Amino acid sequence: MCLYPGVHGPLIHRVPEHSLPHPPDDEEVTPTGGHPMTTIAEYNANLPTHHRDIANAVAELVDTELPDTGTLWHGHPVWRLGKTPVCLVKAYPGHVTFGFWRGQHLTDPSGRLTPGTRTMAAVKLKTLTDIDPTLFTDWVRQACHLEV
């Protein structure tokens, strides 16, 4: 039993931090603990096939409107205008999220954007047919105009 002064009851014994393997602080690590990822292409390539296809299609669409602005941030693709994040793609077990930092300020005639925390909003994509290139391009353009 491991007890700390002032704490009543057992605590789980912790492995000393210096004995755990750590990647360099500036590198993201794949969810499976593989090599550090540095590009959106690497992130997408490490996804299961059905997620990869969705993520690649959305990335291609966003890259058309925001060329050379995509990067990995907090382990997933994010596109920015300057230092301001505009939109993101993030894979989850059952879907791929396509989200916007100021998504609640976008006009969404489809009603597909779901509000998130603060001003964020996102759509969950489960198949390639969930992607509406015209609608998504409009969202990206609106999001860009909010940041200009």
C-alpha cells in the first residue's frame, strides 16, 4: 500500500516518470504508438480504410480553399489562417468529424452542423456519401471570411 502524507487510503503505485519512454515534446505520435506523424497525409494514411477515404476527400476539398495551411495540431489535421484555426478533421471509432472553430456562426441551410463547445460546430461523417462538396466548400469559404 502506497500512502502520501495527508491522503487517507491506498493509492495506485506510479511508475517513475523518468522510466517511461517519451517522444520529443515537439512531435505528435500516432494513436498506435508508431512513428511520429508530421503531415496530414501521414495522419490519414494511419487511419482505417473507410476513415482514410473520408479524411482524404475532406482534406482535398479544404486544401482547395485553404492551400498550404493544413498542419497537425494536437494530433489531428487543422487548417489555419495565420495563427487562427479555421477547421479540422478528426477520426473517431465510428465516424470522422469535420469541424469549424466558429461553426456556430456559419449559415447552414442543411442543418447538418451540430453545435459544440463555445462557437464550434461539426458534422459527423460515416461514409463518403455523407460528403457534400458544394455545401462543405461553402462552409469553408464562410469560415475563412469570418477570420479576415
